[in-house]
Amino acid sequence: MAKKIKLAFIGAGGIARGAHMPPLQKMDDVEVVAIADVSEEAARQAADLFEGKPKVYSDYRDMLKNEKLDAVDICTPNLYHKQPTIDALKAGLHVIVEKPIAMNAKEAKAMVQAARENNRKLMVAQCQRFRPDVQLLKKMIDAGELGEIYYARVWALRRRGVPAWGVFIEKDKQGGGPMIDLGVHMLDMALYLMGHPKPVAVSGQCYTKFGNRKGIFNPWGEWDPAKYTVEDYAAGFVRFENGATLSIEASFVANIRKDEFNVTLLGTEGGSDMDPFRIYTERHQRVIVEEPTMLPQVNTYEAELKEFFAAIREDRDPLVTGEQALMTQLILDGVYESSEKGKEILIKA
């Protein structure tokens, strides 16, 4: 594909305007030709970011019908990931959709199936994979420098960080709280580094101890406790087919010392932390701590978009496939289902 990729947006909210659109202003090989949002004003504000003044739509279906496109970037709330993705794939377009892939694994399966049936690319915007520390660690793991990765601990913990905007606190629109919103980033990172082992069972527990109470300090403003229907803390444990295991924690509110976002890996030849980025090994009967330095600065949103467009041009799978995101979603679903039923959940992919 030598010509410019003609791209349209479905959803023109904060993640689109703040993260996805700015890098596109610097890309000469991509043209944003249309933007659709149920709020026509939001779509017009987004269109003003581009010199070419993309056409504005209040209904994405009209946009898919009227515009000649190659791909769409979907930046809607989780509830509106599935149908626009499937409609765009059926229209013959490649799709990049914000994380998580969907509200649940059932929706994700339908999206993956639509991509297969229409022979189109489906990429999920898991931007954390494109961090330079993650990419370096992945190379080290693939080279065998950490040996067999048999355990991972991942956590995305905010002491006080309830999103007081959008629909983040409404389960019927979001699918869940911090586990699906924050935990998905760290879980995806860990699975990528571990080589995507197949999950076979999940147990978990979710708690809502602060979200439905008034008077909780929140630096991002007040939320309506009556609308708070998601967890504010969740923990899970995953068993994989190869014998490896993983624990995960996520919170919007928790009485901890400070916010912490990390992935710890234990391998037979070495271990690692992502924050701060360190490698733990043994040499000459001495334990060694290595701290890689001088890593490049990377705009991860720009990097993920470039990967999406490269996959289209080179006709290959993108770095984050729909199938991989489906496996991540199966684990997230397992945490929620286990909490509801009070037992371990077997995963049937």
C-alpha cells in the first residue's frame, strides 16, 4: 500500500484527542478523513486538530457507508467497542480499538471472529507493550537470559484515583472497575513478556469498600456514590497450562503508601521488576542487580499507531492481536466470575 492510509475515528473523547490524534498530525502517510461521535460538538473539536478538516458525523454507520476508508481507530467507552468494530471489519476496514478489547470475552470472541471472516487486521491499543524497557526485557527473555518464567506478580494500585469523569464507575458501560481499566495494562504486559502461556484457571475477589461512600478524598474530584457499581479493589490468581502462575491486583482506592504500577517476573536464570527497571541474576556465586540505562524516549501511543499502520502495509499480524486480547479478557472475566461465585473458574478458550 503505497498511498496514504485513509483513517477515520469512532469516538472523539479524551483518549482520542489527548493520545491518539496528536501523533497522527506528524504522520505524512496517514490521512484522517472523518470523525464520528454521538456528540457532534466533540467530533467538531477533534476535527479542528487537523489541517484537512476531517468530515464530521454523529452516526458512525453513516460514516462507514459514505467514506472511502482503509482503517478506523475506535476510542469509545468499553460498551461501544464491539459493534463498531464488527461493523467496520464487515465494511472491509482494518481496526485498532482501545483497551480493553471489549466488555467481556463473549464480545471479544465475536470481534476476533469478524476479523478472521473478513481477513482484516484487528489490533488492540495496549500501549504499554511499546515501552522501551518492556521491549528490552522481551528481547532478554526471548534470548533465554531469564530462563523459564514460572511466576509473575502484576499490580496497578492507586491510593486515591477514582476517575470522576466518563463512565468508569458504571459496570453496565465499562464491564468493571480498576481490574478491567488498569489491571488490563499490566496483565497484557506480563502475558506478552511470558510468551502468552494458555490460562486454564482463575480465582479472584473484588471489593467495593470506598466507591459507594461519600466524603472519600479523591484528587480527581467527586463522583456520585449512587452510580458507583464497580469494584474499587480486586485481586486474582491465574494458573497456566505450562505450570506458570500469575497474581494480579488493581485498585482505584486502597489504603497503601503510594500509587504502584509494576510487573515482577521470576525466572530460573533471573528475575525482573519494571518500576524501577531492574534485572536480578546470579554470577560466580554472587547475586547481581542490573539497572539498564540510557533507554530511548518513546511516545507509546505513537508507537502503537505506527505498528498498526505497518501491519496493514506489510500484511502481517500486529504486535497486539485480537486473539491475545481475547485471552487477556478471559482472565479478567475469570476474576469477576470467581468473585461472584466464590470459587475457582476454569477457562475454556
